[in-house]
Amino acid sequence: MEKQKILIVDDSEMNRDLLIDILEDQYDIVEAENGAEAVAILLQQRTDFSLLLLDIMMPQMDGFEVLTCINKNHWNDTFAVIMISADDSPANIKRAYDLGAFDYISRP
């Protein structure tokens, strides 16, 4: 059986590596180190992904901007977006859900 594909978007290589270590046995993983790179990947391969794990604070294009782009283009019809951030302020969590995030995970 073919593995589902996940796009991990985080500017921290250490955070991406940690998620890959946890998930790589069960999923095919693609990485992006910023929001602009994630959008470029999604433009080419969006229907390949089942899930997007998206950091908020990133250079070039933050997670909220990526999520806005995803919603504007209706790309989240084919995959779920889970936000991952160390900032668990109620305002950020509400904004993520308002923009269409499936879930919000607070990073320790």
C-alpha cells in the first residue's frame, strides 16, 4: 500500500528533522523551509498531499500567509492543515482556526 504524503513546513531544520523521525516510517515526507517554498511545492503537487504540518513564524512568508493562500485557492479541499507553533496565544489559535486550520498543536 502506498504511503500518504505529508508536507512539513518549518524554518527550523531541527524541528523538521524531529517530525521526520517521528513520521517517516508511516508517511512519505516532503520538506519546505519557509512559506514561499511550501506554496511553490503546493502549486506543483498539492493533490499528492494528505496533510500539511505548518509552522507560523517563518521568513519570507509566515504560516498565516500560507494558510490564507491555501484557502484563497481552495487547496484545503484535498488535504488538512495542522498548525504547529510555540506561540499558543489564544489570538493565534483563533486566527489559525478562522483561516481554516484543521488543528493547532503547541510545540513545547
